[in-house]
Amino acid sequence: MFCTLNTHRLDMDKLLGGQIGLEDFIFAHIRGQKKELEVYKSEDSLGLTITDNGAGYAFIKRIKEGSIIHRMQLINVGDMIESINGKNLIGSRHFEVARTLKELTRGKTFMLKLCEPRKAFDMIGQRSSSSANSSGISSGKGTLRLRAKGPPTVEELVSVIEEKAIQKVDDLLESYMGIRDRELAGTMVELGIDKQNPDDFSKALDRTLGDFAFPDEFVFDVWGAIGDAKAGRY
């Protein structure tokens, strides 16, 4: 279903994406029990944050305490979303799944089909920092980046300014779209870090990420977040 980096636990903040550190361990989580539930949407927000593994599978990353989904004991972090009201979502990106959930009519029920990861490795502890550093492979100053086209490359870590900007943009993605995606946030920061005005930034977003159809308010807030980071307003 998905892989996590450096932990066997269902920690969706450790979901394997496009970057693998030179000393990382990868843990694979395979399919477990399938679940089909009827959910009553009594509020506009279901309380879900969605992520994906970049390979066509979307997962529940976070459940807000006290939310509709939190009150349903059978839905858990790490569950894969297979379909909503019979619509197959395998192959969809996390923002598409989040949009589908958001567009569901309030005051009505919908069918949610999930697949939970098989629970295993509960006896395994996380590796210690000493064991991570004992291999002598590297100092951790580089990141192995896997690209869809071209060979893997080792790149320098992003600057403090870019890191702060990426965090801010990632927070905005969750606020506006109910998703977290550091790769997407990093792409947006990369597009805007050298731009001198919001119009140029907006045009760059349209050229590269036009399929997302970001609202103007969101684009403006992202530009502001990048500007704050560049000015040292963390």
C-alpha cells in the first residue's frame, strides 16, 4: 500500500515520497482488512487530512479530534481510501480525493470504502541515533532525490529560508485544501523564491501547476509566506 521512512509505525508524516536520505530505512505496509462504511456528513468538514504516496493511492494522514470521522471508531490514520459513493479513487491524487470529500452534500450520507494496512512489526523499536551514525555512509548533508525522468541525484539540503517557506506553504495547503504535501510545497517555493512580484509568481504557477487550479486567495497567501521567509519573518 505504502512505505514509511525510518519507522514501522503508521506515521503518515513519514510517508515515502520523492526523497530518500542516504541512511534511511524503508518499511513496507501491505493491504489488510477492507472496510465499507456509511458516513453521515452532519458538518461541512469531516475532519480529515489526506495524503498520497505518489503512486495513485490516497491515505488518511490525520483525523481531527472531535470531528465526524474521529467519532467513527473504525476509521484510522493510515487507511487507504478506495472509493467514495462507488467512485473508484485508485489512481487519484490526494487533492482530488480531498476535493471529492469537500463537495459531498451536507446533511446526507455517503459510502466510504477503505483498506487498512496490515498491522505488524509492533515489537520493533526505532533505531537509535547512535546506530544511524555508526555506518559512516555520510554526514546527512545531502538528499537522494528520485525523479520521474533522469537518474537519481544527490542535492544539497534546502536553505533555512526555503525550509521555513516550505513549512508555511505546507500549512497553507492543509488549511485550504485539507492536504499536506512537502514536495508540492517545495515546488511552489522553488517557483516563487526568485520572483519579484505576485503576478510573475502566479504565471509561473499556472505554467507548472495549472492543473491544481489554485484560488487567487491561496496564491496570494503563498506569495506572502514566501516573502515572509525571505524577509526573515518566521
